[in-house]
Amino acid sequence: MKFSVMGCGRWGSFIAWYLHRLGHQVCVWGRKDSANLAALKEGHMGEFVFPSEIYLTDNEKEAMEFGKMIVISISSQHLREFMVNFYTYRIKKPVVLCMKGIEENTGKRLSEIAMEVVGKENVAVWLGPGHVQNFLAGIPNCMVIDAYSEELKGRLIEELKGNLIRFYYGTDMIGNEIGAAAKNVIGIAAGMLDGYKNASLKGALMSRGAREISKLIENLGGNPMSAYGLAHLGDYEATVFSPYSRNRMFGEKFVRGEKMQGLAEGVSTSSALMRLARQSNTELPICNAVYRMLYENVSPTDALEQLFIRNLKKEF
């Protein structure tokens, strides 16, 4: 099958590499000024050797017309403006969202934004644990594909299955998308604990984090058990502990007063989750603590002490 991959960051580039590895024809789009695209044209991104058979372009229209399916891997907060291209070029193809986030200004899930343009039956999400570095080293993992269309979901799993990634059928778009986005906020909190050398509290963080997100999912109309699946709790190892986790790294650097280059999706997601918490009347102690530190300049020491000393006494 022909796939178009829109976005050439580390995850988009890996997806292109993975699709090519499975025998698909792949076109990758990146911005004209993208340093990543320039590196891929040289055949590498850092130590990542990129196949020369993958077609690279900075022409959006050309890229979107190439594939039968369009994989999108860009910053979640830019998805709405990117979807305008589907109107502009009159593209009506299935899209696979390989991104984890919630629109900050509206609280909408990314599939909701895409569905406004291409329709409910043409949107799928690819979520779950895994870091590019581990996949490239041959370390396998399990991920989930979800969609409202059973036909699209089944076709994707059939086309994407391989010995490096085992895919599961998702059954809850609300729960999987909210869970996947929220785990990045939990990752920031985990990094803050690392920065204060309080990693022993990660057990409390994980158990309570999954619990509060399960309540949010339920109050939004999803299955609360999705919080304990691959998209959320199943992704904690890659987000809460891994040295490759950008959100964990961001949290660690934040409490140390250091800057981090690049994107940490959990920052904007913490704000979006507060919007959803208000709309659904859901208490999110951990996500709220992270939000207050990032957006209201509350001292990390005070926020974490309040969270773990006072708020976590009752287990269930």
C-alpha cells in the first residue's frame, strides 16, 4: 500500500521507516525549512539511517496525493490548521493520527478535529508505548489501533502488523485518546519527582494517576477501564521511567530550572485537561498540580508536597 507520512520529526520518521520495512511505498513530507527533512535527505537523522527508497518532499499537495492513507505526526496543537490542507487540496482519504494530545483552546480530542474535515469513518488513531531508540534497536512492543470504523481499523492492523510491533484492536476512542494524551502529564510529574530525587513516589503517582484519568474518561462518556490499557497505564514504562521520555525529561529539567529544547506535549495537555475537568466536574489532583506549576507559577516544592502529603491519603 502507498502511505503518506505528514511530519518528519523523530516519530514521523520512524513510522516511515517502519512502513518501508513492512514493504509499503512511503512518501514523507516536511516543511521547507525543516532541519529534520534536510537530514533525512542526507540519509540519516543522528544515528538513525534512513532508507533512500522513501520519497521525501516539502510539497504538501504532492505528499497528500501520494498515499492511499495519510499518516499525520505533527504537534497536536497544530492539527486544526494543518487539516485546512485537506479542504485546500480536496483530499478525502483515511487519516491515521500518530499523535498524543488534546486541543488546548477547546478541549477537543484530535480525532474530533480530523473528523470535522474527513468524516468519522475516515479517522483512526495509532497509540501506545514505545520509543524510537528501542524500536530501532530491535526491541519489540505492543500498541493499539482504534477507529470508529471497524473496516478501517481492521485494514490498518492487517497492513501494519509485524514482528516489531504487535497491534491490538482498540474499542474506545474517547478512553484511548484521553488516556494517551494524559499519560504525558503524568510523565511530567514523574520527571519532577526525579528532579527532586523522590522517584520512590512514582508508585503512588502511577496508581493515583491511572485512577484519576479513569474517572475523567468515564465522566466524558468513555470506558474507565481504558485508563488501564496500552494507551495510558501501559505507556507508563516508556513515559514515567525511560530516559528517552521527553515529558519526563521536561519535568526533571523544570524543577532544576533548566531549559529543554523541543516539544513536550504534556505542557499544553495539562491545560486542556483542566478544561475537560471543569466541563465534566472531575477532580484531577495530579494533573491540576502539574498545571498550577506550569501555568500559575506555583512552587514545585509546594505543589508536590500538597499533592503527596495531603491528597493521597485515601487510596480508593
